[in-house]
Amino acid sequence: MDLQNFVDNIVPVSCVLSVEKKPDGTCGKIRIVCGNRAYIDSLKSDDRTGSRMFSHELVPNSEYENYFPKNQRFEEDCFRAAIEKEPIHTYVQSDHFGALLNIFMMPLCSDRNDVGYCLYSMMVSSTSQNGTMSSLSNETAAEVLNTCIKLRGTSDFVGTINDVVADIRRICDARHVCLLMVDYTKRSCFMLAQAYADSAVRKSMNHWQDEEHFELVETWADIIDDKSCLIVRNEDDMLPIKEKNPGWYQSLHNASVDSIVLFPLRAAGSLIGYIWATNFEIMHTVHIKDTLELTTFFLASEIYDYQSMNRLQRMSTIDELTGVMNRNAMNNRVDLLHSAPEGEGHNVGVIFADLNGLKTVNDRDGHQAGDLMLKNAAMALQNVFIGDEIYRAGGDEFVIILPNVSQEDIEQKVESLRSISATYGNVSFAIGSSLQDDLNKIHDALSIADKAMYEDKDHFYRTHPELDRRGSSR
């Protein structure tokens, strides 16, 4: 077959790719055999930043990596089309073209057993069509659609999104599926929903809510780059992560993650979160990828609509582990009090209660014991501060905000907390408090109470030096 003549008769941007099949049955070199005029022109086109996508002309039968970065998902699709003779249709969000690419890969005949060919065609598309969004089997696609449609018109979005994620985990047969939301304006992220296999070791996801882990999540976009997702099937696939992002690699290792498919969730041109599945049968990787690809299309739309109605933020105000309000809720409350008119007449009290010895428990007995300690601490606080505003401000730090309170009330509650905490296992608090005469002095109250708490903590560790392992406890 005259491949150049063949591809010249294709109207969309197209090229013919050759794929080597190694003796062990895995993917070898992938080469761009030839391209039509539209494809050649696309290689020369400038991107939105004004820089050239490629630095030289297309040389027939050149390895694709001479022209654009290595892309694992692209290689897998090429192998499926050229070697396994499976037609591929997918959508890829391209930062280079600033649009959604509608991509088709069709198997071509080959007279060799060790080399296959496929036609690669793409068109710029502003929207994707539900019926052709993925190469999933009809049965699986219907199952994904049926579970995602539960979100339409539900009166319990929180409960339903957890049901949907549980369904997706079952469809993927993965150990863990998680839906993580990202807010770049506030530089924060929070776990919206997750589901575990019954046999999985459940690990607390509360640590994803601090800024340190937001900075980690922020790096994922660079690792995914211009690909639509990240696929890691084994330790070899982990090596690029280990080299480029050792912090994330260590996080995956600590969570016993052996395999992962990670998809970004995008809506209205913005990245709003990620969904991932971990520890699945490697032979089902393509199925997992296709399932999540279709899932993200629906979830991103529904979640974005929910955010637009300002309900998602209310849902994210509770700390999942302890049941008290979280740092997001506290920041919103502080902003509200700070904006109160000066001289309104109401005072405000603040109590900082920092859990002593949590790092020691985590290091010595493990994070499950540390989580239990945090739960007991929250129960002690709720027993004393009945009806009051209790927040988990950080890993081992709790804050109680008390509008319109007396100094006597604060002192009495502090003493009650010191007394009652002994009945909750090994719970012990370093405590600091402050009372200010105006609500808008909330920041002063926080600063003074925080300083007093650290003085109390120093005193505790001077008398208990064996527990002094201060540092980041979560």
C-alpha cells in the first residue's frame, strides 16, 4: 500500500504510525511514517505562547519522541490500534491547541508480525458527544451512565456523590477510588468522596486538606502535562514520578499504592479536582482508564454546577475524622467576625487546645492510634463546649470561638477541659485563651491565645521530656 498516497486522501489532520512489537509482546518503537499536508502544517504551527511546537521538519519513519514528549497513554493507544487491531476513539484536552481534540486511531493492514500500522486522525472539538466519549464496552458505558445519572436532581448531593464513587470503585474493581477537589484561589483541597474495597486498609484522607499537601497536588498538572491522564501500572512506571516528584512518590509508597490511574476534572476551562483509582488488576488498566475518562466527563459537570450554587463549600466545613468543624469553616467564621462593626458591643473569646504527644503516638503506635487519639480529643471538647463553635485548625490543634462570653466562663471551661480530658484515654491538651472586648478583634484574640498555648505546651514538655517529639504531627 502506498501509505503517503493513502493519507493524502484523508481530510482531517492525519498521519500513519508504525508500532514495533517486541519479542516479549510489549510495545517497541513508535514511528511517524508519513503525514498529510494538514498534519505537516500542524507540526509547524505556533502555539498560543508563540513558541514552535517542533524544532524541525518531519522526517518520514522518525521516532515520535523526536517531535513531542514521551506519552504513555499515546503509546498504549497506538499499540492497541496497530498491534491489537482495536479501533480507538477518545478525546484529549490539549494545552498546545487550547482545545479538546477529537482523536480517531484506525488499524491498518501489515504484512509483518513484528510491526503494525494505524491511521491517527484528529479534529479540534469544542464539545464532546456523550455517545462517543469513550471506547468502553456498551455494558460498562451503560453502567457508568446509570450511576452518574443519580446526581441529577438529588436532594442529598453529599450522600449521592459517595454512592457514585463507590459504584465507580466497584466497576473498576480497584482497592480505592478518591475524588479530591482543588481550589487554586484559596490554595486548598479537600476530599469530597472516597470508596475502599472491603479488604483495603483505610487510611485517613484529612491530611489532604492542609496547604503542604495542596502544594503537592499542585505539581500533578506538570506530571500529567499535555496528556489527559496519568497511568502507573508498576514500579517501572513509578520511576518518572520518583525522579520528577520524590515527595509524591514517597506519599504513594507510604499509602502502599502499586498502581494508579489519575484523571483531572475540568469544567468551564478550569481544573477543579482529580479522581483516581489505585491498586487494580494490571490487565484491566485500559478498562480502568476508559471508565474514569467517561466518569470525569459527567462528574466535573455536576460538581461544577453544585459549586456554582455555593453548596459545595458548606459541605466542606466538617472535619471528616473528628466531626468538628474544619479550618475552612474557621477561616470563614473569623472573616465574618473581623468584619463586624467596631463597638458593636459583643466581646469574643478564643481558646486554643493543642493535643500533647500526638506525634509520639503516631511514631510509636501508628496513625490509627493517632486518629483514635484525635477522635477522643474531639469528644472531650464536645463534652465541655456543648453548643459552642469547635474547629480542628490543624493536625493536632483545635480552636474554640466563644462570642459574647465572660472571662469567668472561659476559665471555668478551661478547667473543666483539663479535668475531663483524663477520662478520654491518653488525651492531654496544651491550652491558651484570650478575651477581647470587640468581635472585630478576633485576630488579636487568636494571636494571644496561640502564644499562651505554646507557653503551656513548653511547660508540659519540660515536665514530660520523654514525649517531646515536636514537629509536624500529621
